[in-house]
Amino acid sequence: MKSIFYILLFYLLLSACSKQNTTSGNANPSTGNHPAANGSATPASSNITVYVNNEAVPVTSISFDRSSSTFNFSAQNAVKKVDVKCFWFYQQSGFNYQYSDSINYSYRTDTLSGWNTIRAINYGDVYFDCCQGPLTDKLITGNYSGNFGSGDIPFTVKGNFSLLFK
């Protein structure tokens, strides 16, 4: 009787652990659309917005390395550049992950000039939505903002992100 129980238990576990196909659909890096992580036919969408004083700046690079716990992206036009950096993801505290972040803004007067870089007041803030961090394979959403300049012309860098980390 015991052997029949174990055979049925083994069969139940074997049939319950069938792997879903997660490679359906085609990734299209030019549009930022990637196949959904859950194997459904509906693609998960990757998107980053970057605004400097409510003026859009195009994203030029995205970097993610789970082994070194870094997530960075940059946006740039001819005279403005924004670098958002998250690093040292090290543990979960409550419902969110602990990490360091920094937002830098670079500017120049023309395309022949060198870049001048300043850091956001108090380094800026990058927030991953509750209970999320780029430590697992899934779609992660969040937002960021940084205030710059304490003089005559203060300005803000802000935006949102929705990225499929793999």
C-alpha cells in the first residue's frame, strides 16, 4: 500500500512541475518590447522616460549586471545628458530592497565643448515599486527624480521605468 502511495505522489509531482514555454514571441529591441516572462503571448513592455524640466531627453543606453548588482541608464541629446545609477543591492528591508543610487546631470554649451557634470542634491532618488528589485527575472517598475541647482535656476530631472530584467 505504501508503494502505491509513493508512486501516485511521484506522478502527481511530475505532472505538476511541467515547464511553460517562456520563449514564445520575438524580442524587438528597437521598440523595447520583449516576450512576457510568464510565457503568455502578451509581450511585457520595457520603457524608460527621462525629463529635464519637463522636456523629454532620449534614452541612449541601459546597463544591468546582476552579478555586480548594478543597474544604470543614460539619456542624452546634443547638450544635455542624464545618468541614473543604482548599485550595491544587498538585502531586503521590510518590503523593499536596500541599495545606493545617484543621478547626475551633464551639460555643455555646444557639441564641441566638454561636458560639465553635477550631482543631484542628496544624490537624487530611485524608487522601485513595492516589493520589487532587479534581483529576479521579471518586469520591474519604478520612478526616479533629482533636484539640481540651489542658485538662480534650479531644475528637476525625473521619469519612470518599466524594464524586463533577465
